[in-house]
Amino acid sequence: MIPLIDKINNTLLQNGELALFYLGQAGFAIKAASGKLIIIDAYLSDAAERMFGFKRMIPPVIEASACNADFWLSTHSHIDHLDLDILPVIARNSKTTFVGAPDCKVHYDESGIAPERCVILEKGEAWNTGELLITAVYADHGELAPEAVGFLIEISGIKIYHAGDTCYCPAEILPCLPLDIDVMLAPINGQFGNMNAIEACRLAALVKPRIVIATHFWMFLEHVAEGGLGDPATFLIEAKKLPHEIHARVMAPGEMLMIKK
């Protein structure tokens, strides 16, 4: 089997293309035609078990030391979105810029990451490199993480909306988003302040992305919603009710999806 990092490195793209790799839980790697690599919400250690007793059910698909990321994004500071056990490892790569919600800052500081390598985005704020535009959009993760955000990532002419961890709150989310979202990444676990599979599809019906992908499932037993509403099979069943132009996907850890504008 080809290691995922080799698959990422060897994937060649044309202008107007992106490669999206699923890392498990809410984590994704996004490779642009320029070769730039964006990693968002990657959980690659056993920190959740060490700190809270949440044993991971899916092994990491990539080693932290192999993540040669240009940008490391975290929608909030929960351990399965900002993995503190690997943060010092990622920080050793001097080219990596860290982009996170306000509650991530203290962890960047504690890890000794220089302030000039960190970008903190509150809801409504954006950061533009010229090639990459990241906008922090509304998310409601309750009192568990009041500063949590979602991210709208625009690169290679493609718009990816990563909802982060959020409950179903379309009245607040929709005004933050453009009308031409290409990919929507949405939690379906239905626990700990997150949407369940049905709610994720309801939000997708309003956001109207070309592709909606389920996230935040099967990593921890504690994150399984009662009644099967956090199951990806339920997500796909519910997605059959979506307009035909919205394609629903469940990706396996390590799987790649090519996206063209």
C-alpha cells in the first residue's frame, strides 16, 4: 500500500483543480495545483485517550512528522481539532503557518510557535495570502467551545466550507457563506454540540454545495449518536432527499477526491 504522504506528494494537479484527502474525524488535507498543502482539523495522536479516556477507533492515516503542510488550520481548540500531542512536531517545520480560532492562540503560545507564524481569525475575519483566502464563519459549538468557527477556504477558484463543530443553526451560518460553495464538510455525530446526519443534510439543502461530505464519525465510541443519527449510512439515506445537483459522499480515511472548478 502506498503511504498517504507519498500519494499526496505524487498527486499532480492542473490549474483549477484540488485534491482533497480525508484524514479521519474532521481532518482533511487539501493540495492545490501550486503544490501548497493545507491541513485542517487533523487528529493524528492518542491525545484524546490520554486526556479524556476517548480511545480512537481508527488508526492515523499519516504520521505527524510527515505532514509537510504550508498551512495548519484548526476550527477550535478541542483536542480532536487541535491535536496538542503533535503540535510541537508540526511546529518544527518552519514553513508552516498556523491558522486558528481565538481559543487556539494560548496553545500556539505554549508550544513556542512564534507569533508571526500564527493567524487568529474571529468570526467574520479573513486572511488573504494572494493564493489562499480563509474566512472564519459562524459556528455554534455551545459552551464547549464558544469561540469555535467554521472556515471558508478559497483556493484555485474552488470554495470549500468546513463547518467545524457546530449545531444546526442555518439562520446564522447562511449569511456568512457565498452562493457558490463547491464542497461542504459537515459533522454528523449528533453529540457534543454537533449536527446529526439529518441536520447536516438539511443544512446542505440550504447551502447548496456541489458536494457535501460527512465528517466527525467513527473515531470515538463516545461520539456515536443515539438512534443511528450519527451514522454515515443514515447520512447517505437522508442525502437522497437533496436536490439532484448536490452529491453526497462518505470518504474512507486516506481516500482522495479530485475536485475541479
